[in-house]
Amino acid sequence: MPPRLLAEKAAAGNIEHLTQDSAALAAADPHGVIVHAALVHGFGLVTL
């Protein structure tokens, strides 16, 4: 899957595709809160 599509899905809150590939990520962040916050923070830095 292209990185842009992955980022769009994760930013929208859909991280199922990420957790399927990484059991450690699924265990650490089962609801995707950390991943979503990281993407929002990164987007904020880019827009500055």
C-alpha cells in the first residue's frame, strides 16, 4: 500500500492495516490513539 494512502487512513482513525502487520504496535496502542496523535502532531509541524 502506498505511504500516502496509509497516512490518510491512519489520520482518519483507521489503523487496522497498521496493527495487522505489527503485533507490538497493536499491543501498545490497541485503539490507535498514539498513532493518530503522532500524525496530527506531525501534520501541525508541516503546516507551520
